[in-house]
Amino acid sequence: MPKICPECQGQASDGAAFCPSCGTGLVVTSPQTEPSYGASPPSTGASGSTTQAYSFSAARWNSADRITGVATLVLLVSLFLPWYSADGVFTVSGLTVHGYLYLVLFVSIGVLLYLGARAGWDRLPISLSISHAPVMLVLSAVNLALVLIGFIFKPGGFGWSVGAWLGLIAAIVAVAPIAVPAVQARRDR
């Protein structure tokens, strides 16, 4: 049975001592000694399938999840702040000027819900065909690309305001803890 890395959620072979994705040391555990993170024991539903009760624990997040989650929350808030201003008097939000930034809004909400689900269950109630790190990388990179486009293409006669700068910085910070290790791992191959 393959091991799941507690840091990046990547899969490693049963006999592996280190995660092939991030290099984290893997602890050999028996089924009786696996950490439960204070979760409730599984319960059996009417269909006979085993489900686990939701029990929030931030300990299930790795450091990249924490950084990306906070930065994504800041990005979400920045969408409602003034992005552009004219003469320091007239301001507009990025959502008002660039309708496609609603995609950033929805992706950010999705990232936060996904991280909330990962903090609530040892194993998500749905199975994903790809591992955790690529999901976070793609979603954060999409946000960064859209925010960068919105930042560059400002309306004529307007200057950047606090929301645009905050959104750009938050989008960069959200993708960095995932992208940097991925680039380094690819370079090391």
C-alpha cells in the first residue's frame, strides 16, 4: 500500500523512507498507530460506506497550505478594495473594471473551501485523480495570471491604488511556496 506524504500529500512506495516529491522523511506506521488528529472515529452510513465526521484541525495543513491560504484570503479581500484611482478622488475596484476578475473571486473561494475540507478530514470524502500540490499550484497560478493581467491593463487616466498592489502581492505570495519547490524538484531531475 503506498504511503502518503504528510507534507505535500504525494504518494511514495511502501518501502520509501523519503517522499519523492518534497524529500520529507516518511515514518513507518502501523494501522493502530496512525495519527488521528483528534478526529472522530469513522461511522457507517445507511449504504454501508465509511464516512468520517468533520473535525477542523489546522495541524493537517503544511506550511505551504498556511501561506497560500492566508495569501488567498488577502487576495479575496483585495478584489473589493479600490484598484484604480483618478486624481486620488475617484476610485474603482478591479471587479468593476475587469469582469474576468470574478474568476479570481470564485477560484479563491474554491481554494479556501478546499483547504477547509483538508483541515476537516484526514481523507477527503471525494477522491481526486491528482495529488494536493498540483491542485494548489494550478489554482494559485490561475489567480496570479488573472491578477497580473488586471494589474497591467489599467483603464486610461487611472493610476494603481491599494487594492491592485495588495492583490498582486497576495497572488505572488500564494503561488510562491508551491511553485518554488516544484521548480527546484524539476531542476533536480
